[in-house]
Amino acid sequence: MKVAIAGAGIAGGYLAKLLAQRGISPDLYDGMNHTTRCRCRSCGWGVPRGIETYLAEVGLDLAEYFLNSMSSMNFNGMAAETPLCTVNKPRLIRDLTQGAGLKHQDLGPDEATGYDMVVDATGIARAFLPPCRSDLILSTLQHRVVVKSPGNEHLKAGVYGNRIPGLGYLWVFPLKKNQYHLGVGGVGLASPDRLLDRFYHDSADRFSFTPLCSCTGSLRVASPCQSTPFYLTKTRKNGPPQVIVGVGESIGTVAPFTGEGIVHSLECARTFADCFPDYERYTKSVLSKFTWMKKERETLDYFLSQEGKRQPRLQDRWRLFRNARRSGIGLPMMEAFRQAGPLLHWAEDPDPCF
Ligand SMILES: Cc1cc2nc3c(=O)[nH]c(=O)nc-3n(C[C@H](O)[C@H](O)[C@H](O)COP(=O)(O)OP(=O)(O)OC[C@H]3O[C@@H](n4cnc5c(N)ncnc54)[C@H](O)[C@@H]3O)c2cc1C
């Protein structure tokens, strides 16, 4: 079977390694047409430490990529313990794709016809599968900055839903050598640059910020359930049918509340490798593993509806609490329930900052 993987991000790179372990040598394509300074897709680089079991499976060690701990984080003003950290994602992608004979070009439709199976690991582009059943995309803006403080104070890692005038949040992720990722993401954010400027302004008495780079991005928070179909079979002129199958963010394996996609895309790629070549079993397995994403998406849809602009329901608050628990974040239940409130600020006043 001739296999191509389109996309050498986290999902495509990891899948190439897993398939190689199973004796399949896919052709891996990625033009890496990213305009970012790090030459990767825009990303905060935050992961749970549990990523180490995925890395160990392909002979990689988290210590090689670890940048900074986020064991204590600020959530809308409240400190909580977390298992999160930041990793050097460009280096991780480089190591995942090393030895896979990465072709530094995008896979086009013409070359694709030469393969019996094409894995669509193209993330937000979803270049080979038809559009999702019901897509939901967040827009983002992220800066990499050097943060200094006259009193040697450290800017704490944090996530602030209350600084965004809609569904979304602002994140502060420490990297290394006083460098941070500072970003905002949300549904239909009108002035993301002003939201970041406001954060700089509000913190100016304690910290100075020197920008190193800036990138915009998009994030699919549709959930896998709303990103079907995951695969399809095409007829070819002079050959057997061709299968197109999606892995990673192309099929929505991103947490709708938080936008975490790295570890879930790894899990998706592992599920694919375990089920290969049973695409129906793969589909069922992904839908079942990520049922919670379907529920979070349902909450986002509710907030975006006219009806949802009044109050978070009990199930929305419960889902937020479950989200924090799943991510290992030590928010007490009542606090997690309270945090559902800021999600609704925009409903009462769509643009409270301006
Ligand atoms: C601003 C921002 C911050 C984020 N922060 C975090 C975070 O801190 N933690 C976290 O867990 N998640 C985060 N995410 C989400 C996370 O980055 C993604 O969900 C995850 O990287 C998805 O991996 P992927 O491999 O499926 O897709 P991608 O990483 O998007 O990889 C897809 C690849 O496909 C390539 N491609 C596109 N078309 C073709 C083609 N025709 N042929 C060949 N290649 C092609 C692209 O060049 C790209 O390299 C963030 C996202 C954004 C936008």
C-alpha cells in the first residue's frame, strides 16, 4: 500500500513515526509555508506533562524539549496547581519528522492520486477531506516577548477569560530566558491587538515587554463529532480505490474550551495507527474517546445562540469543572462553576473594553 501523509505538524509527524514502527514507510509532505519566525504554525507550546508517555513511545524524551513549568497558574486572578509546561515545539516537530524523508513541498491533488491512502494531517486547512459538518474556528493573535521587571519579579503563567470581550481567553505562557508567549484567541475577536496592548498597559508598572515576533492564527474547535467525515473512498481511473483519512486538527481533535490540540492530536494519531487499516473502527474510536469535546462544543453553541446569552446552564458549569479536572487543574468546584460567568460577559456587553 502506497501511503502519503499530507502535513508534518504534530499529528502527521507522530503518525509517520508510529507507522514506521509498524513496518509502513509513508511519504511525508509539508511545504512548511509558515510566515512565523519559529517556522511553525502559530501555537502557545503549552502541554500537560503527560505528553511524555506519547514521546517515549517513539523514543523521545520530554526533557529534551522542556522549556518551563506552569505548575502554578493564574486563572482569572485565582492561583491553581496544574501539570502543564511549555515545550520547544519546533524542535519536537523536527525530531518527529527526522528520518521520515520529509518532502519540503505541499502535497497537491495530482501527486495525491498516486497513493492508495492519503492521510489528511493538514490541520486547519483540511486540504483533502470535504468541509466539516459544522465548523467552528477561533481567530488568534500571539506575541513572543521578553519580559523584564525592575524588582526581578516573575510574570506568572496564566489564562484570563475575563480579559476577552467574547468567547475566548488571553494566555501568558513562560518559555525560557525571560521569554513568553502572550496571546489572545476567541470567536470573532474584533481587535486582538488592542486586547494585548491593554494587558501590557495594565502590567506596565511592574513589567516591561519587548516584542520579538507576532503571528496570527486560526484554531478549529468544532470537535470531532462536528468534523465528520473522517474518511472517504475515491475511485481512480486506472487503479484500486483511494482512501483519504483525516488525523489531528483536520478532524477537530482540539479541546473546544481551551484550544489544546497538541496532546489530543498525538492521541488521535496513535488511535489511527492502532486501528489501521480499519477506518470504521478508527472513526468510532475517535468519536468515543473525544465524546467530551462534543459536549464542550455543545456548550459553545449554546453560548453563541440567543438563548445562551442569558445564563450558563448547570451542565455548562459542570463541563467547565470537568474540563479543569481532565486537564489536572486544581480549581475547586465552586470556583470552576464561577468561572463559567466570564464566558458570558460578552452576552451582556459584547465589547466591554472599548
Ligand atoms: C495561537 C494558537 C495557540 C495554540 N496554543 C496551543 C497550546 O499552547 N497547546 C496546545 O495543545 N495546542 C495549542 N494550539 C493548537 C495546536 O497548535 C494544534 O491543535 C495542533 O498543533 C494540531 O496539530 P496538527 O498536526 O493536527 O496540525 P498543524 O500543526 O496545523 O499541522 C498541519 C501541517 O499541515 C501542513 N499542510 C497544510 N496543507 C498541506 C498540504 N496540502 N500538503 C502538505 N502539508 C500541508 C501545514 O503546513 C502544517 O505544518 C494553538 C493553536 C493556535 C492557533
